Amino acid sequence: MSGDIPVDDSCISIFQELKSRRDINTVIYRLSDTLETVVPDFKGNLTHDELLKALPADEPRYVVHYLLFATADGTRHERVVLISWCPAGTKTEETIAHSSGYNTLRSLLDRVQVHLEATHLSDVEYEALVSRAS
């Protein structure tokens, strides 16, 4: 398997919806069953705890999340975060395809301010995301 994994056009339109309408704060993408295309898996509003529960323990996902947080001085911030979720135990073929899909998403999704590659839930805990986004 070589080259970039293509992204279904609907992935981009859902991302634009997240950025413009703000009625959703999370989009989750996955590889198609053939590992040949990135496709939408979920869109909606998730609390951070719900986001953690939505990540499969044994399958990779891509997450775009609209992160809201306040710094120690009380200043409110908002950041668009792109997470590559590839848990330990993911099959090698899936890991390779997932990495390629992540590279494609990074190049296509504009105005993402934070990029994170995560293999364990502790990598995407709220405090870890805020630390990366600050």
C-alpha cells in the first residue's frame, strides 16, 4: 500500500459544518472497511468524557474536536484539534493506512490549530489537550 489515502468529500463538508455553524463540536472519521478511503463515522456534540468513550479500544479513528478552555488567568480560548487515534494493538496494515489517511486529513482540513497523535486515552485527556492547545 503506497501513497495517500483519499478522503471522501463528505468528510470535508462535515468539517466545514463544524467550523461554520458550531452546532456540532466533534466529528469522528474512520477508514473504510477496505482501508482505502477516510469516511465519516460520527458528527455531533460530545462532552469530553463522551469523546473518550467514543474512541474504540482496538480500532483507529480520526477526531476533529472543537476544544473550549480557559487559561489560569481566566482567558477563554477555543481551538480546533485534529487527533489521530491509533491504539496499541491496531493491526499493522491498519496502522499504515491510518497514518496515510491522517497525513491527507492534515493537508485538507484548514484552520486546525492543534495536531495530536494518540495511542492511549491518557494522550487525549482534557488536561493533555489543553496543555497542547495553550
